[in-house]
Amino acid sequence: MKRVNSLITFRRLEYVSFAHSLVYFALLFCWLALGNPQPATVILGFTHGCVWIAMALTCLHAARLRIIPLRVAVAVAVLGGIGPFFGSAEFIREERRRARAAALRGESA
């Protein structure tokens, strides 16, 4: 379990969140702009669902490990199913908050 915990980092979760948002955007684009082509829409929908479940569980675990704040984990886990953009936005917000806090302490970000 310790090895798995060491693989979970803020940056990795952030990148997966952005990738999830891209998959979701592609799903919406296929559905709305391209007229729901099959099997692309099904594949993107399945990918979105699987990534959301994995991200939700991982982010809740990461919040428990204090890698990310609970606010970010809730945005990913609760709102991520209907729009992963919320989670990505929270990651950006948290990254900026951490950079400001580091600047106030005189550290390099």
C-alpha cells in the first residue's frame, strides 16, 4: 500500500484531471456537434465513466493522505460525474493558492 501511496501526487492527479476533462469535452463534441457517431460516443462515454470512478476514489484517498484538500476531492468525486471541468478548475485554484503561500514564505514554487 505504501508503494501505491507514493505514486499519488498532486501533479499526477492534476494531469489526469485535465486528461479527463479532454475526454469529456470530446464526448460532448461527438454528441452535440457530430450527431452522436457510434462507436466513438460509446467509447468516450465509457472512458469518462471509468476515469471518473478511478479519479473519485483516488482523490478521496489523496484527501485522506492530505495530498489534496477535501474541497478538491469533493469537486472531483461529486461534480466530476456531470462535468470534470469542476475538478480541473479546483486543481488550478489549489495550485495557485499553493504558489501564493510559497511566495509569502519566500520559497520558490
